[in-house]
Amino acid sequence: MSLAEPEDIAKTAIQTGEDSENVLSVRGVTVGFGSKIILENLDLDVRRGEVLGFVGGSGTGKSVLMRAILGLTPKRTGFISVFGYDMSTATQIERRAIERRWGVLFQQGALFSSLTVKQNIQVPMREHLKLSPQLMDELATLKIELVGLPQDSADKLPSELSGGMVKRASLARALALDPDLVFLDEPTSGLDPIGAAAFDSLIANLSSTLGLTVYMVTHDLDSLHSICDRVAVLGKKRVLAIGTLDDMMKNDDSWIKSYFKGERALRRV
């Protein structure tokens, strides 16, 4: 397989069938483990260029859905379309092309502990591209700068970084291939309020500057208010509601009212 093939596949998707509005569509998806059903007949659309905040109670399956979209957790029914491709029927070449167009930041960073920050950022480059070591070093340097890390962090191991720096290094790796779609799993989890606010600003700036579509699993109300265009609420094994924060404030569902208008929510007013 030549290096150009994944790019050609991606371009063909845009020209011949990719939805002009929705980057990601989920229809009738059911996911379970053994006899336990986590998600059932779930539908969701993510629009091109938006920051979508995905919320729900603990254990409702927020991360499970993200992993199902990424192909890391099998689904039982339904289909998932990314960039116009049904992931169930995509060929290996098509799937590699799709994976080159998304980046992922997992909740705990998931950096390789034995690799430096620079080497972690280069992992996707080594997997999908054929670049010289010098060019990979230059690109890693650019990504480190892009996420606001000091340049001397390039040769540090993850164990030598603060929690906030680990998040930024993980984001730099997610951006290694210049993706169109970025998945963020609890990106501000474990950060102090100042660090969380700084990370929110970083995501907002990158989304605007790079034209990213952002799918963000979060429980952080401040993140929802400061950077999200829309919010999707997961409950009862499906998406209960999706819309703007104003839409959520008007929703009559008891859990949604408690989440967005409860005591903790009112403290930020």
C-alpha cells in the first residue's frame, strides 16, 4: 500500500458521499457486556466544526460509547458512520484513512511510560506515515508548541510531568496527524480549577484555529458553559436530549434539571 492511498480514500469520501453537516452519525447502537446492556438503540449526530459536550451520570456509558465509535468496544446492533463511512463495512484501507483523520485523548492520558513526550507524539506518525527522523522531530516540536508545553518537556518521560502537562502532551499526540475530529475523554479530570480553565481555553482556541470538530466526554459544568456549542445527555441507555445549554435549562427531564439547575450548578452563577 502506498503512502498516498489513505489520503486518496479520505478525499474520495469528501467528494462522493461524506455528509456535509455531520462528521459522525450513530444510529440504533446497542452495546452490552454479557447479559448487561449499557447502551440500547442509541442515536447521535456530531456536526462538522462544533464542540459537543457529552454528559451523563457515572456508569451510564459515556466512555463506552466513545470506545464503540473508535472500534475499541464491539457493538451488538446499529451502525456508526464517520466521515461518511459505515465503520462496520469499511475496508482496512478505508479504516486507516479514517483513523488518520481523528485523534484521541484518553482520560488518564494513556502516554507510553517508557517513551519521552516527543516519542509519544511520534507514535501516530510512525504508524501512519513514512517520514524521516528529522522531520518527525520538527513536527513533534511544532505540536509541543501548539499545546503550550515548554520545549524542554520534549525529552521528559510522562512520570516527570505534572498532571496538566500530561494532558497537554496527550493532546499533542492526538493532534500529531492534523486530524479533523478529536475525541476527548474527561480532559479536565484531575486538574485544579485554574488548570482546567486553561485547558478549556486551549481546546477552544485549537478548535477555532484548526477548524476541529470536538467530541468531549465531560462532567465539568464550567467546560460546558465556556466552550461547548451543544450538549448531549446520556441516560436510560440512550441520548435523552441534545441541544444548546439554553435547551438543557428548559428540559423537563428530572436528571437533566438536577444536573444543570441543581445546587452545584447554581454555585457557578
